[in-house]
Amino acid sequence: MAAHSGSKTVIYAALAGNTLIAITKFVAAFFTGSSAMLSEGVHSLVDTGNGALLLYGLSRAARPADVTHPFGHGRELYFWSFIVALLVFALGAGISFYEGVIHMLDPEPIRNVTITYVVLGLSIVFEGFSWAVALKEFRTTKGKLSYFQAVRESKDPSVFTVLFEDTAALLGLVIALLGIFLSQLLDMPELDGLASIGIAIILGLTAIFLARETKGLLMGEAADAVLQDKILDIARRDSSVRGANGVITVHLGPDQVVAALSVEFEDAVKAPEIEACVIRLEAEVRSTVPEVVALFVKPQTSATWQERRAALAD
């Protein structure tokens, strides 16, 4: 729950900032006729909608298990995060590219350029605040991992999605500012359209990266090695267990894991004792590793386990 609380704080900060920024950019685009400013307005509008979708995904994912979803609804967050990535590509990058091409084919000088600079400057300040909030939360969750490793291993896409969106937004603002400045300095209004295409490229690359990461989560990724080792240690300490062969895990949500544990019981252990052992293992695993929402224990020899794992590796 603490992780989700942090995620919501990041999203609320981004949602408030992007809403104000989008309105300001559209007003400025109307008075100046700047293609880059219009692209930035679309970008901020898409980011605002994306924040709302992430909040919706968190709300849906928090629903309890029911008959049709016995392990809960955790993957709702992964689904909506994937939709966010598609929207960044289809709406953000697509419209920005279209606007850039149109303004390069039919360039128009920017009117009231002072308004443009003021809006871009304020947008950088507001977007920078949202980015700082997301970065702080991401640093808290990433631990000692590098930023790239933390993103690849993260099971909560809500934080790194906002961080990447805000990073893309800041880069887009810099490109828009540079494009507008050069178009005025060199008297080449085509550069304003070129800046819009540059913004589209940044959004496209961001969307592709986010889609790739969230697709893996949506399909089902294993829990980290630390969590798996905890489950194995619990099994190995039980007196009825000769050996814990291994565990297969899959994330259904950031804090929801299903685990299948392969163990070899002592030869002298009878069926009632095996049943009691399984109950003990389930209780201790859920107490020690609360992320595990379901544990399946499979009696299996070490040789059989190795054969099955080798078959999966081929």
C-alpha cells in the first residue's frame, strides 16, 4: 500500500501540472501560431489524460479478488499503463509529427513571440517540479540499482511511466524553445515545424520504451531473486521437507505474486503430515512475504524438477 500511495502522489503532481500547462500552451499557440507550441499543448494534454488513466488503473487494480478473478485485479494497472504508452505514440507523437510536417510545407512566422517564451519558461518550471517529485519517488524505490536496472526490474509501472513522460516533456520544451528561437534569429519559420517533428521523435521513442516494459509486465514477469530465496528458505527449514528444489513465480501486480513451490518430502512423512506441512508453509510464506497472494506446493523429486527446468530453458 505504501508503494501505491507514493505512486498516487507522483501521478497527482503530474496531473495538476500538466492540466495547467496544457491550457496555457493552447492559449499561447492560438495567439502565436507556433507549431511547436501547439505540439507541446497536445503533448501536455496527452500526459494529463495518461495521468487520469494511471489513477484509474491503480483504482481498478486495488479491487479484491472475486469468483471470476480469484487472484485479484492487479494486472489492470499493467493494462492501463500499456494503453498510456500507446496513447503517447498515437496521439502525442502522431499529432506532433503531423503538425510539424504541415508547418514545414506551409511555414508561417510566429506572432507575439514574447508570449511563447514566457509560456515555455513557466512550463519548464512547472514540469520540472513534477519531474522532481517523480524522480524522488523513483529514487526511493530503486535502492542501489542503476536507473536503467531499476526500470527493467520494476513491477510498478506507474512511477517510471510518469518519470519518463516528464523527462520527455522537459526535452520537448527545450526543443520547442530552441526551434522558436532559431526560427526568429535566422528568419526561418520552417524551424518551428522542425522542432515539432523533433518533439514527435522524442515522444515516439519514449512510447516504444514504455510499451516494451509494460508489455513484459502484462504478459507476466517472475518475482525478483530475493523474494524467491525467502520462499525457499522457509521450505528448507521445515522438518518434513528433505529439500526445496525451486520456485516459479509470476507478478499479477506490483504487490501481488503467485508462487509454485517444488519440494521433496522426507520418505517417512505420511499424507496427513504432508497436508499439515503445506498449511504451515502457506501460513509462514504469507506472513514473511505478504506479496505472495497464492502458494502452490508440488511434491517433486530433485531430478524431475531439473528435467522440467531444462525443458523450459531449451
